[in-house]
Amino acid sequence: MERYSARARPVSRAPALVGRDHPSASLPRRRLAMLRPGMVVEGVITRLVRGGALVDIQLESNEPAFVPLRDIPAKAMPVIRELVDTAAMQEFRIEQLDRAQGTATLSLEGLIRIPEDPLPAARAVPAPPPPPVPVRKVPPKPTAGEIAKQGQQALLRRLREGDG
């Protein structure tokens, strides 16, 4: 019985993910042993899948690399769709390597051009100020001492006038 090992696994000779006339097809194949996490490599986004995107970075195993959705900025999705349609080269940062499977996990953080807001001036316009609220002058409430004083003055006035 033959034991399975990563070294004994035959290298897949599947066709490349991009056509022969594509600029990336002329690049040499990359060996996983030569790649390290944090390196920036060029590749082509071949398609979007549930949870991320598949990228051809010319691995020797012909396996596509994967970019998880969490590593794709939300504002960059229109750019990603355009890259898929045009099959243009894009830089990616290697996050993780799985040498046993011959695959890599990539990230686009900080490496992709995020389009500006289409209407930045519209958001910068301040709202008109609210109409002024008329201010009524409310006399302050008299204190207990003032009320007593007013009562005494009224009593004295009545006594002087002879109403008492």
C-alpha cells in the first residue's frame, strides 16, 4: 500500500487559467518554495466566486490563488469586476501559503485603486439653517421672600388708603 505524501503528489499539468496570448502567460511559473507571506506578486483575477475571487499568479501547480472577500475593499468591487472583464494584471499581497495543496491566499488591501465618491461636492453642501425660533421673554419666578415682601407692601398700601 502506497502512503500519501505531499512530495509524492504529481504536479498538475492543467492548462493555465489565462489564454496563451495574455501577457501573464509569458511569465515564468512561480514555485511555492520561493514565495513568502508578505510578498507582492502580479496576477490576473480570473473570476469571482462565493466568498472571494480566484487569481492566476502563475503558480507551478497551476492552481488558482484565492482572495477572500474580507480582503477586498467594498468600494473596490466595480474595479474588481472591470479587472475580471479585461483580464488586466494587478498586484496582490501573499497572506498565506499552503505548500501541501499548492495554493496561496492573497489580499488586495492597499494595492488597488479605490474610486473616488462620484458626488463628493453634493455631500459637502451644508443643510440650510433652521428658521429662527421666536424668543419669548419669560419673567423669572419670584422667590418666597419677594412674594412675602409684595404682600407686605400691598397690606401697607391698603392701610394708608384707609381700606383696612
